[in-house]
Amino acid sequence: MSSRPLPQDPIVRALVAQARQAQVTRRGLLAGAGAGASALALAACSTGGGQAKPTAAADTSDTDKTLNWANWAAYIDEDDDGNYPTLVAFEEQTGISVNYEVAVDDNNTYYGKVKDQLALGQDIGADTVCLTDWMVSRWIRLGYTQELDHGNIPNIANLAPALANPSFDEGRKYSLPWQGGFAGICWNTEKVPGGLETVQDLWNSELKGRVGVLSEMRDTMGLIMLQNGVDISSPDWGDAEFDAAIEVLDEQVANGQIRNIKGNSYLEDLKSEDTLAAICWSGDITVLNAEAGDKWQFAIPSAGGTLWNDNFLIPIGSPRKTNAETLINYYYEPEVAAEVAAWVNYITPVVGAQEAAVAIDPELAENQLIFPNEETLSNAFIFRALSGAEEQKYQTQFQQILLGS
């Protein structure tokens, strides 16, 4: 998720056993957003078409030393007593009292709860919230986020260069990454001893009826498009390239090559050996090997894998913008990022966090899926931002195949 000038930098949680519940929760939510959000996504894409964008709230951070942070479940370091050690340290250092709320259960459902307030420029009860790239793109497009003051975030210098200029937020004016992960391919090493290198390998005749793909449109379609030679992070592709990839997916579903299109329940199919190979998420395979026997392998396909991130945003109606920027800056300190990453088991975007994590557990630095180096990250691509019309068209096409599978 992050490429840096250092040999390596992203991090993830070493405590795989503790990560199990967090991983399952996150995977399911992200997958559900891709699989079941079509109608809401389409409606949201048309929101604000002719409306004036709301005005940012006045900042009262000088006199109000509080902060509300909305995030996903099991997505920050937590001790046995339910405390968040890095947040406790932040409060002690800054005097800012943080209300950390597990409020995001899904990108679309969270958006559905707050979109009317956002459109009016009202306070949604969160001064910062972490959402996935494509949802971040929507908020920025609709004017629902405040522009960041980089002067309040000097640690932005620690942002991995590969994440500095996504198509949805050039220069990171409105968002900064929190955590991220890869989508790639995996296989049962006992049943597929020769391994897999490409998405095309999933269509081999010996795997007929034993392949799974993800219900997250951007990951499944992203990998197929990469296999077709499309740079999914580039603005230079459109309907023709997406349609060509949809034809591949449709053919493989229709001929029975693909057994299932699922969210995180695809792991159960791998365990039962209903499927022997799949398009999957990197962190899942680490956990799967830990809990069910070390017999699955993950790889970024030779043509490339997808890279997604959840990102800090400051909602347009937040009256505590500087407090939020102070928090973001704190989490871009390498030592703090390492502490979080050692718990959450996902990739951190902070340069220097890997080196700091060595003090937590030197073995963390050996896993490219946890600490990807520049070579690994050079073959991972962020699915470019979609327009409202594209979102509607592509989600509809994908949903039609999903529902018919």
C-alpha cells in the first residue's frame, strides 16, 4: 500500500490470533459494500448534481479540546481492558479528549446515515472518519470534506510516495490514508502444487468449478482488467476496457469455471476445498494459514494486484478541524504507526513504521504482504476514481453477474 524511499515501510499486526476477529469483521464489511450497495451507490452518485456545495464549519479547536473519531470495528490498537493505548497517549500529549466511536459498519450504510447532514454542511458527530478510496472520491466530488491544512500535519512528509497523488485526491488536499491492503490470487498448495502466477491461470481446466472471486467490484474487475493489460489507476480507460473485463467474468461464470462470487465467506469455501483457488485479500490468507493449517499461498498476479486504502477525512460540518489534523499528524509518527500496525494486521502508509516495528517483533519485517517493499508495491494499483455515471453503469453490470452466479 505504500511505496517509500526506504527499502520497506508498511506494517501489519503480528498478533495474528488476536487479529482474527478484527480481520473477519473488516473483510465482511468491505465485501458487503461491494456486493449489496448498488442501489444506494447509484442514488448517491446523482446526489448534488446541481446543488451548491456546502460551506465548511468555523473551527473552534482553540477553545474546544475534544474530538470525535468514527472508524471501523477492530481497526485500532486495543488492550485487554478495551482501552486504545495510542489514543490514550495522544490525549496525554495534547490535552485533546477523543471520543472514539466504532460507527462505520459499511461505506454505503454509513454514508446513508450522514449524507443529508453533509449536504447541508451540518456536523455529523464525527470530526474525522476513515472510509475507503472510492467512497472518499464521492465525498470529495460532492464537496463534503474540508481541505486539510498541511501546515498542521508536518508528518505528512512520512506519507509513502506511492500514495501521495491518487486520482481522486491529487496532492492529498482532502484525505490521508489510515490503513490498506492488497487483492490478489491464492491457491491450495496441496491441491495446486504448481501454483498460480496470473489471473488467467484461474481459468485452467483443472480448476473448473473450483474458483472463487470477490464480490467487491473494484477488486475482482480490477484484477481482470490488469490481466487484460489495463492500468486501472490511469484515467485513460473507460467503458470499452471495463466491458471487455465484464465479458471475461461473465464467460467464466456461465461456463462453470467460477463456483462462487462472495465476500469474506469465500474463506469457508477454501477451508472446505469447495474452491481451490480464488481472487482474495492478502490479510485473509495470513489468518487462514494461522487458524486452519499452513497450506494456502497468496500472490500478487504478475500483471498486478489492487491496492485499497481507508482514509482519514474531515467532514464539512466538523467544528474541530485543527484537532482532527493534530490527531492525523500523530498517527503519522512512525512509532505510533508501528504500534497500530502490529495490532490491526493491515498495511500502514507511514514511511519508517517498518523500522519502528522491528522493535515490536523483528519477524514482521520478513513478510512482503505485511511490509511490502518498493518492488512489491510497484505491481499494485489503486482502482481509479469513477464518475457518477460510471459508478452506476459498472456496478449494475457487475451486480447482474453476481446475482446470476
